[in-house]
Amino acid sequence: MTHHRRGLRRLLKDDDLVARIETDYRSAGLDDRRLAMLSYAEKLTKSPSAVDKDDVATLKNAGFGDADVLAIAEVTAYYAYVNRIADGLGVEVEPWFTPD
């Protein structure tokens, strides 16, 4: 997650919130909409075959539209794909990269 921290810090502009999210997003003080999104992304990442219509309904009940749900699924799947390719090829972080 360290390499994603920079982008999260840039978007949120709140280092304390970023630290709380990294520790445990569930207790970071996020609103219900963001909690629903992150819970869905976590489930899709850790146990994709367990995701069902109820999970999509939870996102919609949190205020996400069809296009939003698709984008959340696509971004989550894309990161899983890229990380598995990098890990599977033994790609290491560039020497110039210094985590925050």
C-alpha cells in the first residue's frame, strides 16, 4: 500500500485520515458511502466468488449508480490484475522510489 499512499494523500489532503485508513478503514471515520465502497472492494479483492447481487445492492443503497458500481469493480479488478502481474514477474520497486 505504501506506493499508493502518495495518491491518497494528494486526494484527501489529510495525513491523519490516510494513516487511519491504512490502519483500518472501518474505524477511520469515513462516511457510510465510502465504507460501502471499500467493503465491496475488499470483498472483491479477497473473495471475488463470494460477491453477489446483495453486495451491488448495498452499493446502490449507499448512493452509487450503475456506472459508479461498474467503475468501482473495474478499478478494484485492475489493481488486482496489475499487482498480480508485477508480483508474478518479480517486479521490484524502482530504485528512485522512496515511500512517504
